[in-house]
Amino acid sequence: MTTVITVCDTCRTEGTEKPTDDTIEKDGAKLAALVEAAADGNSNVSVRRHSCLMGCQGGCNVALQAKGKLTYVLGRFEPNSDAASGIVEYATLHDKSALGQVPFKQWPAAIKGHFVTRIPTLDDTDK
Ligand code: FES
């Protein structure tokens, strides 16, 4: 099993104006491409794109999920390689952890200050 990184491919970096030209690549798509490249060959993670995670005010946004583990949503990223590497490094640690909880001292610097929500795992007793 892997940790799945879902990258919003329609996000704009927080505080930027909406492009007037639809042919301009969106910041989310740029970040998605960088995350995909950073994850290439990493068997601990997989990457998918999704258009809008409903956190548009704080883009660029990503979500990390794995069956039986905590889910995390992170945002306010800029589409650069440091962010992409940090997201993939954190997702790798998430995958290697038992329940998705990575000790703070192991967090990559690039993801600190970017957490939006943590969602608990559903268990067999949840309806
Ligand atoms: S466009 Fe990315 S969360 Fe809405």
C-alpha cells in the first residue's frame, strides 16, 4: 500500500490574481508536475490530480491519504521544487508510519506551516 498524494491541479497560489487567459498553466498544475517528478520511482507514494479540493483561498493544496491512516490536507504552497520534494518526503514518512503520524522532528522544513486539517481514520465501528 502507498500513501496517495492528491494535488489540486486548478489551484492558484494564495494572494495571486486569477489568470485572464485559460491557456496559462495553473499553479496547481505546475505543482502537480513537480510532485509527480519528485515521486517518480518512489514506491512509497503515488500521485493523482484532482480539480479543486474546495480550499481555494489557501492554494496550492494537496491531500495525503492511505487506508487505515490519518489523512492530512496541506496548503499555501508555491509551485516550486522545494515544496514538491517536501510533500513527497513527508508522504514517504506517512507511508512508513503505522498510523500516518510522523514525529515533528522528522517533518521536512518545506511542509512546516502548511498543515490545514488532519482527519482521523474511519474504523469498522464508524457508520
Ligand atoms: S482550486 Fe484548488 S482547492 Fe479549489
